[in-house]
Amino acid sequence: MASRARVGQATVSDEQLQAVTVGERKPHNAPVTLVEYDPGWPVLFEREATRIRAALGDAVVRLEHTGSTSVPGLAAKPIIDITLIVPSSADEPAYVPQLEAAGYVLRIREPHWHEHRVFKGPDTDVNLHVFSAGSVELERMVGFRDWLRSHDEERALYERTKRKLAARTWRHIQHYADAKTAVVEEIMARAGLPPGTRLD
């Protein structure tokens, strides 16, 4: 699932992507590798969840396994998406040093979009998404996951779309994620979930 729904937007430029990236963002310039569902993915999530809770303690408002690796039977990029809710994701001193001490690396900072942050994991390929308490994005991500888990036809539609798009060459993985927005929003609408928000 895309880290954000770029509703009605054209493909973002290298400059726009670099502007929200901490450190250098290197182009992908290749197709996207999808693998069959691995029942070990939830185990990897639980290991990371234990590490995150140990690092942050009571600062963890909620922690969820999201994205395609959280949906049994769905092919996915072998990257564990985790969504962490903290009291305020804008208050980086309250959680960033603790996550960095545990080995996580801050890679994305999007203050204009729900104060979204993304960290990479220390030893497992992880995208740790951080939002503030009350963010609608948690409802969307968890709702999408749960809908796909319980609706075989929707899961099959999403997988067909992913496989078709993944075969193309993408300058950045985010462009592949953005290309899925239309089908994601279509499925979310049927699930009764709130629409995505526009990035300014």
C-alpha cells in the first residue's frame, strides 16, 4: 500500500521526493520485485513490535502490522510495513532518539502530510510509518488490511493490479506505490473507509 494517496496528482519529481528524504534518495530504475506470501512475515512484525515497545515504552499509543505483508495470501514486496502511533509525530525528541538507539534510521519526514515519518529497520527490511494519535491514516491502513483479509475478490483484484504495475520499470518505488492509488481508493470506497487526503 502506498505510504500516502496522492489524489489527483501527477508523478512526483526527484526534487519533491528528495525534499522529504533524510539523506540521499537513489533512483530505483527497475521493475518491482513481488514475492509470494510468506507466513514468516507476521513473526518478523512481532519481533520488531517487541523492539519498538522496548525502546518507546508508554510512548507507543498503537502499533499495527500494515501493508501487503500483513494480508495472508497476498503477494508483496518483502518489506514489513509497520504503523506506529505516538502522541505527536511532530514531537521528534519524544521518540526519534529512542528509535535511533534501537537501530532504526529516519528516512522520510513529511510535516505537511499528517506529520508522517518513516524509519528503516536495523536488521530486517522494515518501513516503520509514524503518525500522531487521532490520524485518519491509521483507520485507512488498518481498514484496508482487514478488508483485504476478509474479501477474496478484492485481494485478488489488488494483487492483479500490483503484478501488472510491478512488471514496469519505475524510477522510484514511490512512483509504483502512487500508481496503485486508484485501485486502493476504489477498494477503500467499497470498504466504507474515508478518502485519501491531497498532498499540497
